[in-house]
Amino acid sequence: MRLNVKLAAVLIAVILATSPGALAVGTVTQTPTNEAAPVSAAALYRLYRDKTWLWQNGAGFFAKDGRFSAWSGSGDEATYAEGRWWVNFLGGLCINAAWRSKDWVKVHLTCFSHSKDGNLLYQKREPSGAWAVFRSFPGKPDDEYQKLRKGDLVEVEFLKRKTMMGRKQE
């Protein structure tokens, strides 16, 4: 039964997972060992809740209540997003958000798998990303984990873009 649930989750991710290039994982590609196990839903929720994930040219906020807000790009490439985030017992984090620019709206579902191998935490963008070290042990300054910051660091830029693009505050 557990294998069927995992297979279904992977198939759903393969069918649905597309998103803007803003969401990225660490650059150190490394495959977890056979002893690695999916991160629990409770641990993933604690990892992301009430935190902002800083990206190269943007950021996304994971509210405690499951809301997700983000911004990315600048100038003609400026976008913002509103949606939901959730975790599952297979080590998955998913974000379903409507990304908006001045000219278009695109809804994207983006999912990441997380696996823990001892004190190392790995992340992989689904469906076809490569496993990468998300949090080293001991931690390194360039770990993707270091880009998670407590609190909402998105709201000001998010509201600025929403107003600039003529969308009313909802």
C-alpha cells in the first residue's frame, strides 16, 4: 500500500509540477544513501512555517495557515504570486500559486522532495530535479537552508507589485 501512495504522489508531481524559475534548490548535487528516509510532515512544517525563502531575485513566504505569497524578477519581468503551500508524509513540500505579471496570470504547482540521511538534509525539485544537499552538517554558509529566514520578508514588495500592476488588495 505504501508503495502505491508513493507512486501516486510521484505521478501527480510528474503531471502537474511546473513553475517559474524563481524556485531553486542547492547547487551541491549529491544523492542520499540507502539509509535516507523522507522527512516527516511535522518536521517539514516546522522547517518552512512562518519563514521566507530568499531566492536570487525574489522571495517566497510560507504563512503558518498555509498561505503562500512571493515576488520575483524586476522591471518588465516583475511578478508576484498568491497561493497555498502544504507538506505530506512522503517528505514533500508543494506550492500551488497564481503568478501574475502586468500581462499574464499563470497557475503553477511546484513540489520538492526532502530526505534526511543522518544529519544531512537533501532536497529535490519534482519531478525531474537532482538531489542536492539542502542542509549540511555542520552547516555551511552556502546551504540553501541558510536562505530560510524567520518572518514575512515578502509583504512589502508583494503589495508594491500588486498595486503597481493594478490589482486591488484582496
